[in-house]
Amino acid sequence: MDQWFKALANKYLSFFKPLWIIQKYLSMQLVHNYGAAYGILQHQRIFLLCVSGAVIVGCAIFYRKIAINIWTSYGLTFVMIGTIGNFIDRLFRGYVIDYMDMKIFPVFNLADVCIDIGIAWFILDMILQFRKEYLIKMGSHS
């Protein structure tokens, strides 16, 4: 789905003329991102391919150790899906196609959203684990 949206964006969107979805708040605009999230590490294609490859391989190898419950399983899956989507762009195009512009973040794509959702699942798991340990600790003091 990520690659399909990127192909549509590349074909129908413009670099300089946004297609407004919600005036002043959300538009679609074509951006070729030669860096990573938020435009950092511009023109570091080989490095970013290596990091993405390491994330994908690491997630696959350590899946059983990392995905210890439903939250971390979803988190890992979303991070892997997003990383693979942007890896494909970098490998075959030399840049990542971004197209969603909310005006408060740099322009992004569906793969970026998947990575963010995955990270959110991991954060939720950490919060739930902390809460569980806290409640156990408080219960033992009664």
C-alpha cells in the first residue's frame, strides 16, 4: 500500500503546488527526501540503507525476543513495515517519496506513519509494564 501511494504521489502530485485536503492544515505535495526523518542526514543514502537493513534484519532475527506480548508484536510489525517501505525507495530510487503535509511536521508518507505507530505501541507497552510493576510493588507494601 505504501509503494502504491508513493507511485500515485509521484505521478499526480506537484513539487510546488499543493493539493489541499483541509485548507491551511493538510495538503498533498510531492517531496523527494534524500535524508531520514525530519530531513536529517541528507544525501547519506548508503548509511541510511545500512541502518534500515540492520533494523529489518535485527527485527527478523530477534522477533521472538522483542515481541513478547501483543503490544510489542504490533510495534515491531509496524516498525518493520515502515522501514521496508522507505528502504525500497532508497534502494531503487535513491530517495524517499513523501507526500503528506500537515504544516506542523516535515512532509511524510505512509511508511513514516507505520514507524510512528510502531514506536507508539512500544511506548504504550513500556507504560503498561511500568504501571503493572508499580501496582505490584505498591501491593507488596500493604
